[in-house]
Amino acid sequence: MLGPIRFAATLQSLYPFWWNEAKIKATQEERLRTLLAHAVEHSPYYKRRFSGIDVTTCALTDLPILTKAEMMENYDDLVTDPRLKKADLGAFVDDIRNLGKLYLGRYGVSHTSGSQGQPALIVQDEHALSLIFAVQFARATKLKRRFLPHLGRFLNPARMAVMTVKPGFYPSAAAFAYIPRYLSPLFKVLRLSYSDPMADNVRRLERFRPEYITGYASALESLGREEAEGRMNLRAEAALKQITNVAEPLSDEAGVWLEQVFDTHVADEYAMGECMVLSSGCIAGRGAHVNADLAILEVVDEHNRPVPPGVEGSKVLVTNLYNHVQPIIRYEVDDRVTMSAEPCPCGSPMPRIARISGRTKDQLWIDDGGRMREIPYYVFLVPLHHVLDLAEHQILQTGPRQFVVRLVPLRGKQLAVDGIRERIMENVRAEGLESTIEVAIEVVSEIPRGPSGKISRVRNEYALTKSRPQTQERAGT
Ligand SMILES: [Zn+2]
């Protein structure tokens, strides 16, 4: 019974109208000090890393930055429960049958999408897992601002459709697999896979009559086309209350267009597996509000200097204030974010993110009997989610049908290339591409950086002389 009571209390405390700037600041400060003290006491890594720093008084900017490679290299020392070991957790997520099972009876496990170069393991306790849903209820939906109306959900569960790549341990899918049992009567979840035939997805959506749809910008745009061109008719059902974009930047034009097509609000959420409640989509307009009581988002330039609101940063540093088992403090993420300098018309006192952009990626494509066919990069990327000793990767198209997957191991680690090749070829076969494309795997010690100092992880060298469209992607959820 403790779970539901704690959830109700959390939900109640999260409502934005209890908060003002002073309370946000005080709560953030208090939670930061608790996190730092816990990290230094229980994590050998942070004890070493923060030695000589007084964590009761230091400024956040006095603390060193954590990269994903650093976190994964020091994983066993970084977590605060000594029973958690990278190798065991890696084996756990390798078996899809474990999805939704609590590790050691208390932790949800996920891995990030690997779009940042390498996958990262994330472990969080049940409170953190329920917080994802409490924040969603309290801050990201327009209608239910108080707790009592939620009780009606036991009779009439919210219908949520989620469109991801495939079922798996990546954060947006794992969050739903780990819904605490006492919350499951509140939702019905329809999981759709981006790679299934669109006609099947449309049929399932029409039957389900979703109130909420969550998906990547590109998936939402394809659904928008189905609706706009008359192959789907969700608008007529008038059930839809909100569409939420995650994981890819959504342009203003696409957001406005989707709102017209579906006649509903489109929220834009910015979060990542390392901090699932980083922000909630604004309930009134574009952009998202940082949940500054639960996380700290620093927008910085390439030398980690703070960038003022209104100016685009070159990366962000994220501090997760609620995950004590895997402390994530000033964690570097390669997204370009612009904070708003103006208060938000929706009235939320939480800082507003005006714009989020990701890295520009090339498209991969082949000539399929005179027709251009796009090869989704996740065909190559998804198998890499399991390679926990990976430091960096690059997917290259080098010829009309030739692809190269370049891999850099973590320092002092070796990669099992045969196993990786087998997993990639499994995916290539599943897409029906085995007789169409050639894939080579290269293990290298370094991947050359582009003029911006960043690695382009999906690069089409063959098409460089031809002008092809580009898409963007941000740190994956
Ligand atoms: Zn707002």
C-alpha cells in the first residue's frame, strides 16, 4: 500500500501551481546537496573524483564533468549499490525476456539508444520509475491538474499509444515495461513499432482510439501524413487529447501542421534515458519546461561556459537529482538547446526551453530498381545497444550499396566482432536487405572528428557529391 500512497503524495506535490521561483531554487539546492553527499559516501568513483571539494558548499560549476565514456568505464565504482555490476547488467539486458523484471527485486534497468556514440546502462529504483508517470500526469497534461480526477482513471484508464523502434530496453520502451504494478490500472498502452507496415499501425491505432500518442518526430510526421491523406481517421473519433514528441527535434512548422491535422495540442518533450523527467512539454505552446526541482540543466558552450537564455548552447550538462543509485552529475550531452528569456504564457514557473536541436545526420539510401529507398540507420545502430564496451561508432555509406560500421572499443577493452556482425546481419535480414547491401565492420582506435570537433555518426560519403536531404536526431529516449 505504500507505493500508491507515496505516488499520490508525489503527484500532489508536483503540481506546478504549488511552485514559484524561490521554492524551485531552494528545493533544487537541497536535493543537490543530498545527492552529492550520497554520491561521495557510497560511490568510490565520486569519492575519488570529488576529493578536495567540499560538496556541502561548492558551486555546481566547481564539479568535474561526466562523459558517457567515463561513466561506462567506471560503472561498477560509480553506482552506489555494490551489487550492481556492468557485466551482469549487460547480460540481463541482453535477454529480452527480462524486460519489465526488477533487477535484484528493486531496480528497473534500461540502456540508452547509443545515438551518442555508445550505449549507457541506466539503473533506477521504483520511486524513480513511478516519478516518470507522476510528472507526466501532473505537469504534461492539460486536463488533470488535481489528484482526485485521476481516480476516475481506475474506471476509465487513459489510452496511450507509444511508437518506438521495437520492444526493448531503451528508455521510452523500458519506462512502460516497468510501470509499477499499482499504476497499471490507470493506463492502457498500445505499443507500436516504427518498422512495422504503416497500414497495420494505422489499423491498430484506429481500433485503440488513443487519447495520447507519444513518438519520434519522424514517426509522428508519418502518422500525420496518413491522417492528412485520408488513410487514417483519428480526428473523427475526437478522443485524442495530446500528442507528445520525444527523441527527435520537431520543427515549428511540423508542430503547427500536426496540430491542424489532428486538431489537438502537440507537446515537445526533452529528456533522455539518463534523466527521464528532465522536462515536460509546455501544455499551452511550443517548447518544454525543465523540471528544475528534479533535475538541473546547464546550457553551455563548447568550453563548458554557461550560455545565457536566448542563445543556443553547443551542448548541455544534466544533473539528475532523484536517481541516487546511479548518480548522474554534470553529465555531458551533445544537444544544442536554447532557453527562453521570456516567462511562459502557460503560467508555469519552471524554466522554459525555447528550442532543441540535435546533430545533423546524413541519410543512407540505395537505388532500388530506379526508386530511392532510405536505409534506416537503426538497422545498424540497434545491435550496438548491447555492446557495452563500445566507446564510439560511425555508420558510413561508401558506395551505392556499400556500408561500413566503424567501432571504437573503450580503453583496454576488446570487441567481439563476430557476435556484433551476426547481430547486425540479423537486422539486415529482418529488413529484407541481405541480398541488396554489403556491410563491413571495422574496429578502429579513433574516428576522425569533423570541422566542428564532433563526430558525424551517420555519414554518407557516397552521396557527398549529390545533394540528399538530412535529418536530425537528439540524445535518444
Ligand atoms: Zn509553458
